[in-house]
Amino acid sequence: MDHIMGRDPMQIERHWQRMMKGGFYRGGSILNSAVAGIDQALWDITGKKLGVPVHQLLGGAVRDRVRIYGHIGGQTPRDAYGNIPVLKETEEVLKNVQIQLDRGLTALKWCPADSLEHIDTATELKNIVARVEAVRNYVGDDIDLCLDFHGRFSMAMSRRVFPLLEPYNLMFIEEPVLPEYTDHFGLVVQSTSIPIATGERLFSRTEFKDVLRSGIAVAQPDLSHAAGISETRRIAAMAETYNVDIAPHCPLGPIALAACLQIDFATPNFLIQEQILGLGKGNNGALMKYLVDFSVFDAPNGYIELMTKPGLGIEVDEKAVREASVNGHRFRGPEWHHRDGSFAEW
């Protein structure tokens, strides 16, 4: 905060450089996330002061609307043996599919895998395929399906399962292996015709350069962690030189989504936008309470129309935000283990 307090908020790039490079220790998820929040606020302030949406400050809109996708994952509890019952889980997922289809969405995403061994059984491989097949059969070929594996695959497992998933014509497979292995990502990409996406745990252009060279199809920077709008637009520009699209990661609230949309409207190589708000007219979900008017996110046909209000295009309900800040936020992923008791990726 010492770098920006009392200074002109419209000097966005100067502040970004100071915040990112003003300390001896640089980078990492904590610094980049803190800078991301301030950076988004500075763009919002500047847009509101000039009376224009942020996408206008980024060079203007290159599209009239942004396509979004919704999540359909289930929350089926594990059985007495530590496994997720596939049939029960599939029933739950298909119910979620219909909810999203009823909202008008034409693209869906979920994780069709339980925790995985480094090299897992034929049964687990078949379970993954069965989950995907059930959803594809339910929705037909006009709906796009994306899979997110949360880095649960080893390099060997990913190359083993991809050929089995190719018949289902997926839009992309997201984060099949952990970001630690980005220098070997070419092995994953070359093993399948399915488009590969990754990037939610990469926080800068420097961290994206190896995966862009590997041949991925989709880069997924998170504006709330990858140093904000300023760095994400540079990541997008760099991705374009490799013929890679961007699909910003955003399993977050309405402010983060609004920032993503401003980038989406102004970015030529944008593909599709993640969101978890359950968009639709009349939505009053828990996350939407932070806005005075959430109608800007209406997406009856699976697209959010061009946002024309100044700044990020939203009005934050400060009272609701202050009330939420009292309790804070403490997300923790579940603790998973392999059959032998060792740590397993969630």
C-alpha cells in the first residue's frame, strides 16, 4: 500500500511496476494476488473517472458478447471403501447439467475423476470414460464439454487416458498435470488431439512462456491471482503470438467476473469465460449479493452482452462487502489420500 497511497490512481502502469518490483522478494501467489486486487480497483477508478468501460481503455471491444460456461460437478460422498459411487454421482451430475441447460448455457465443465494413483487401474480409467460418456449422451453434440482434472494425473496417466476420451469431442481438457511439470507439457499436448488448457496456477508472463511453447490450445490466467488486468492482457497478447486462446479462470465472485469480462471484450484471442454465479434473470445467489444490480450478467442464451457502464461495469454494494469481511474467508481443499495413505491431489 505504501506504493500507491496518496498517489494518482490513473497511473496504473506506474503503480503496477512499483508494486511488483518494489520489494526485494518478487512474484508468487500472495504478492501477485494482492497486486491483482489493487490493479482491478485502479482500472475501475480510471474508467469511472473518464466515464468509459475498462474494455474501452484496453483498445475497445472486439466482440459484442461473451460466451460463458457453467459447472456441473457433483458432491457425492465417498462410500465405506473411500470411493465415489459412479452411478450415484452421474445421476447428480446430470441433474446439474439440466439446471445449466435450462439457464441457456451451451458449454459445461466438470471433473470426471476421483483421486488417482500415479498409474491407476483399468477400472478407474473406465469410470472416467463412463462419466464423460453419460454426459455426452445426455446433451448431444450441440453442447460443448470441458474437463478439469485439477492436476490429478501423472504424466503417464494423462497419456494413458486421453485416447479413451477422444471420441467424445471435448472442447478442452484443463490442467491434466500439475503446473510444476510445465517444462514437460509438450509430452501431454503431443499425446492427444484433444485441445489442452492450463494456467490457473501460473501468475505471470514468465511462468506462461514454457506452456505456450509446448503447444497448448488454451491459456487460463486468473485475473485475481495473475497480477490483475494489467498482466493478464499481456499474457493474452503473448498467447496470441503462439495461436493460443485465453479462457480466464474465474471460479469466484461477481467483481472478479466483471474484471474478466472487460478483458474478454477487448481480447481478439478470447475463447470462453468461466463463471460459477448461476447466471440468469432473477438470480439472487449468495455471491450476487455484493452487487447493487446484477442484471449486467444476464445470459439467457449463454452469452453476456457487451457491458457499457463505466469502469468494471458494476456497482458494488459496499455494505454487503463490509458485512462479509467480518467473517473473512478461509477456503481449504479437502484432504485426500491414496490407497496406501500417501497424499493425493484434490
